[in-house]
Amino acid sequence: MYKLKHALFLPSVIIKSTVVLTLLAPYAHAMDLVAFGNACLAEEAQLKTTKDKLDDLNAGTRQQATQNTSQSSQLDSVVTELADLQDVMDECQEVDRNSSYCHQIRIRYNRLVDLETDLRLQLAQQDSAVFDEDLATEKKLNTAKYESQHASFIARCRDSDTHYQLLNDPNAYESVCLKHNAKQSITCSLF
């Protein structure tokens, strides 16, 4: 009798388990899509951080180049003014070299010579930093690495069947894109 009771119970358990699994299967699939979506959002955030760092590095290089241009033009104006003052100093030597005016010209000339020296030194230091081959190579490698990671991310998190399923499953889409306010992200957009 005991065996018969368990024998009758076993098909009932199997049927109930099958019904429960059948009812829960879409939710399990949705949970996989949620995990997929959350992983894609995390990867997208990490890629954005990497891109921001690369942009900052490139902006720093551009800013350095702009600063070099500014200092170079300042150096040009200093050199021009020095040439003009040299002519005035030559006249002072001939006319009245101990006059107050000539004394002021010599002070101005000496300050400009110091400024010219400082500007040339700064430009030389900046040029060596800007054109450092290791830095340029590192930037190229970092950019190539980012572009490779971004292409891989796009293939997996935007151009894949799983991504399309995420967008078409209302439960998964809501869990990933609406909870995190990520509607504008690559992960939550169709294109």
C-alpha cells in the first residue's frame, strides 16, 4: 500500500513541477535578460569613463598646443620689442646715456631679455613633453584598446539577438531601463 501511495504521488509532483516550470520559464528568461541588461549598462558606464579620460588626455594635449602657440606669439612680440628697444638704446648711447629716459629703456630691455629667456625655456620644456614618443604611443594604444572594447560592446549589447529580446520583453526592459533611468543609453535604445 505504501508503494502504491508514493507511486500515485510521484506523477502528481511531476505534473505540478512541469506546470510550475512552464509558468516560471518566461520569468527565468526575463531574469537572464535583466542580468544581461545590467551587465551591458555597467560596461557602458565603464566605457564612458574610459572615453572621458581619453578625451581629457587629448584635450590636455590640445590645450598644451594652444598654450605653446600663445607663448610662441608672446615670444615673437618680446623679440620685436627687444629689437625696437635696441635701436632706442643705441640712440641713447650716442646722445645722453645717463639720462633718466635711457635708464628706463635699459631697465625695460633687461626685463624683456629675462622674459625672453623664460619663454624660450618654457617652450623647450613643453615641446619635449608634448612630443614625447612614449606618451604619443601610449595614447594611440589606449585609443585602439578603447575602440576595440567599444566595438565589442556594440556587437554584444546593441547588435545582438539578446539585446533585441531585452527591448521586446516589457518586464526585462522595465527592470533594466526604467529603474536605472537609462532610456538614453545604448543598451536601452534600438539603434
